[in-house]
Amino acid sequence: MAFPNRNRKVVLARRPNGMPVEDDFRLVDDPVPEAGPGELLVRAHYLSADPFQRMRLDAGSGYGKTLDIGDVVKGRMVGEVVQSNHPKYETGDFVEGMLGWQTYAVSDGSIERAEYAPGITKVDADIAPVSAYLGILGFPGVTAYFALLEVCDPQPGETVVVTGAGGAVGSLAGQLAKIRGCRVIGIAGSDEKLDHVTGELGFDGGINYRSSPDLLADLRRLCPDRVNVHFDNVGGDIAHTILHHLARDARIVLVGNISQNNLPETPFRPDVTGLLMTARAMTKGFIVYDYEDRADEARKAIAGWLAEGKIRYRETIADGIDQAPAAFISMLQGGNIGKQLIRLDDI
Amino acid sequence: MAFPNRNRKVVLARRPNGMPVEDDFRLVDDPVPEAGPGELLVRAHYLSADPFQRMRLDAGSGYGKTLDIGDVVKGRMVGEVVQSNHPKYETGDFVEGMLGWQTYAVSDGSIERAEYAPGITKVDADIAPVSAYLGILGFPGVTAYFALLEVCDPQPGETVVVTGAGGAVGSLAGQLAKIRGCRVIGIAGSDEKLDHVTGELGFDGGINYRSSPDLLADLRRLCPDRVNVHFDNVGGDIAHTILHHLARDARIVLVGNISQNNLPETPFRPDVTGLLMTARAMTKGFIVYDYEDRADEARKAIAGWLAEGKIRYRETIADGIDQAPAAFISMLQGGNIGKQLIRLDDI
């Protein structure tokens, strides 16, 4: 099918109440925009579904701008330059950026400053398929790299637990810990994900938190020397349980809180100060945009390991922009293995 | 009154149920022990009442050994060597150590290894009165020094909030932050304590958490640039409230949890993961015994500032070993300003 001569956009129809549903979004059609002076027009090949997007749908969010009703959903895109009035970009170049959930986007080509400007970065399709720039070579990769290697600094022989192990960030974080010589235990919500991370990705063990009758008992069995590092993608009860099995001087990096982001109210949990003190544990909140200036450092290292075959990645792909809301909701519910993408029709 | 020729000891009579009461303790008399070969006998001048002692009274505690019923209460002592068969100690030397709440103690003179051995360190009465070695030049001083300066590393111009500001550790932590050029706000449970820390000790402001109608509003008023460092002596609701006013990259050192240590059950509080992530906050559990090998580094620095008049300290003194339980309970309830000590009768 030829790509239609219109810009299709996913906009916010209403604010979700807890877990989003498809009717919270609406597809609208506009004419394809023109690139003005100094601008370029990008045709999307892939859109990205990421946990951070959920928070932007609420009226007040802790960081970053909130969407208004009718706004194009904030989201990352990788696409091809189809028209350029910008000296640094040519037709046929591939770029990645926070260009929104739409089939076409105009950019002024500025270097991306966090998610606030429609900036872009050029991507190299010779290193990996362009979709990888939304995953392992994109912000999920940068997240795993700095949150694990720099914040937690795992040492050979230490035990690293990765929650959300089957997702884009977690599956890479676990592999980076393996490269560091750690024992790596993944926690995920399906046996299929655990088969993937222990089979293809080399994790040392896994726990299905949905079917485990006693998560703490499973942790004790799989982590006999306790937990030195928790790469926390999910927060909530799972993260809380892990606090009961920390090794001394444990490090916990708070990367995601996906188990909590769809709750209408902040839940109550037992005070953990005593547990953190006893373990002398360190926790650190992590937001990847703080590492934007150093993203290339991470991308280069990851690309190197990718080329050496030391790391692998998987993608879960939905086809067509009309499938973006469903793919997003599925990802929030843990339906993806590896990076959740939306591939546009004519690619 | 001459010192009686007997060793008076405070022993655990029964485990406290929540906040201790005097009947949880019992005073017993024994003959004064003799120093055996290689040992020395110490006569106590001061006993120390410290928050950590509360945890030892429970059947299961997170770190350190628990007392059995009838055991001498674990506690620090500063005293005078009255008999020595040890080559490194002479009669008249002053020593400090975890020698228990008793009027006499025998030690083998070993270098103190955490609180597990009855080891001792010699103290220099020329630098400060010997009681200071239970406070500003003792473990409370070492705690304030490393927890503030090394874990939190406050920078000039940053805002540091110290809870438990009127106590031995907090009052020093705030002064160290002032030496670093910070804005320092103390939180304490009485106006008298706040007058002390803002008057004598130079804190920039204070909040009485017992009388404040809205702690968060007071924090906003006194910390217009939010909180860069929380030196957390108390945990609980106060610590939780401060999480709502953190600056980006805030550091929180978990030094004490005195508000929670007497609760029969772990209380529930709203999940704080989102707050910590948004602030990119770091929290770190701190236990002073980890810094034992470096205690002299802290003592020397503190003694230097003391000599220069840059730091001051206050003591709250109870007289007589029979007053030790009451002094301890008073300290747990915030009755002390500065270091809570028990002075023995004939000093």
C-alpha cells in the first residue's frame, strides 16, 4: 500500500482513568505539513511505546510537560527525511527524536534538549536497523547503560536483580550486568519472557512474579548471597519485597515505576527506613534525560557489544499507527518482549 | 560520697513493649571485678544514653547483638583506669568504649571492633573534658562527620535540613554544614532546642515539629530553594514530609529512625518512589561502625574546629547510675539538648 498523502496523528481524546483504554486516544488526519525555511520533513518508519508516556497523559506529572486534550501524543519516532531545507540533513537521512505519534513531522533540526523541543539526532542505519534507535541504541539503551553501570557500578561476582527483565531496558540492563561478570536474576510477568532472558540473553535465573507463590522465598533461593544491585523498573510490591533480601551496601536504581503509574492513588506500604539502614543501602532516582549529553558514549559502547555478539535484543512490533494505542496499553500491561514498536504501514 | 566498693549494673529486666519504661530495667550489685592478666579495670565517670541502644532491647534487631534478659545494658562508657595489667594502659588513663551500663568494667584493652568486643580507646582529657568522648568526640561526632560530609557532601549555598537537630548528632551535623557554607534549617521538638541551635549554634532557622500546624508549609517558607540535603535522624512522618520538598539531586542520609524505633509494628506510609525519581534523590543507610577504622580522622577534625571555637556542644546530664533508665527514656522522647549523659556519683 502506498503511503497516503496525509498526516495521521494519535491525539489524546481524554485523560485516562488508571490504566489507559483505546478510547482515551483518537486518530485524526491532517494534510502532510511542509518543511519551512531551515526545517525538514520526516516520514515516520517506527513509533515507540514507552512507559514514560503514561505520565504525560495525566493532568499533573512530576516531570516533563503534560499533554492537553487534542494534543498529539508525545512519543519517539525514527523516520526518513523526505524534504529538507536544513543544511545538515539530506533526503534519505534517518533521524530519531521526540516527534510525536504521527506519520509525518516537521523539525527545525535542533539538537534534542530533553523532550521539550522537537529536536532530532541522525542515526546510522549501517550499524543496526533503524528501529534499534528506539530501543537498544536509543533512550532505553542509554537508560540501561548509565543506570546500571554508573549509578549501581556492579562488581564481578555480585548479584544483580533486574525487574521488568523482559522489557527493552531490563533485558539490556541484565546483559550489561553479565558483561560485568555478575550473577543476574530477572523478574518478569511471564514464563515466555523468562525463557527469553535466561535462554537467549544468558541471565542466570528468573522469577515469574505473577505465578510465584512466595517472591521472597524465590529470591532467597536464587540469590543465596542476597541482592547487591536492584535495577528497578517497576517499583511497588516487587521492589518492596526485594528490600527484605538486600546485601550490605546494596544499590537500588529507581528507573521505572510502571506497576504504580496507572494507580489512581499513591498506595501505602510499610516504612522501609529500617531495612535501608540495616543494609546501608543506597537508592537513587534516575531520569535518562539527565544523561542526554552523554548518550553517544552509551550508544557507542552498546553498538560495540552488539557487533561482538555480546548483547542481543528483541522487538515486539505492532503494524499501523491505528494500532499505537493498543500496543501502548499492551506494553503497560507487560505484553511485550523487548522493545514495543509500532511499524508504519508501508515500511 | 565515696564510691561504694561494688559494681552497680543496669540490666534488662524484661523487653520493652514500645516506648521503654523504668521497670524494663533493674539495678543489680556485684563485687567490683578484678583485672586478670593482660586486663585492666575501668571505673566509669560517665555513661552514655544513645538511640541505638533501644534496638538492642528487642528480641530481634536488624544489626548488632540483642540482649538477653538479665544482661547488662549495652552502652558506652568513659572512665578511668584504676588497675592495669596491660602494657599499654596505666592507672589514671582515661578510656572510652562499649563497656556497658555499670560502674566498673574489665577490658582486655583490644582495639574496639564495632560494638561486639569490650574494646576501648584511650582519650585525651587535655583536648576536651572526658565526657566529650561520648558525644562530639565520640561516636555521635564520628556519625555527624561522615554521614554529613562524606555521604551527603554538601556544597556551599546548598540547603541542609537536620532533623533531631537538638540532639548530640544533629546539633553537630548542622554546625558542620555551616562550616561548609550551607543554609541550615533544624527540625526539633521544642522551642528551647530551636533557640539553642539557631542562637548558640548558628543554624539559619528552625521548625518545631510538635507545634507546627503545617510542616511542609514551614519547609517551603524556610527552604525557598528546596532541600538539597536531609540529615535524617528521626525517620517517620517528618522524613516523609521532607521528600515533598526536595531539590533535584537531593541527598538523604538515613542516620536514625528514632520516631519509629518504639513502634510495635512497622507503620504504613505512601509509596515514595515517584518522589525520589522526580528529584533524582539519593538515599543512603548509615551505620557509624562502618567508619570505625577512620574515627580518628573525624575526631581530629572536630577537635580542631572545637579549638578554633567554630563548633560548640551542650550536654544534658543525669546524676547517678540509678537515673540511667530515666535518662534513656527521656532521651528517646526528646527530653535532652545535646548529648544525654549519666554522670556517676562521685565525679
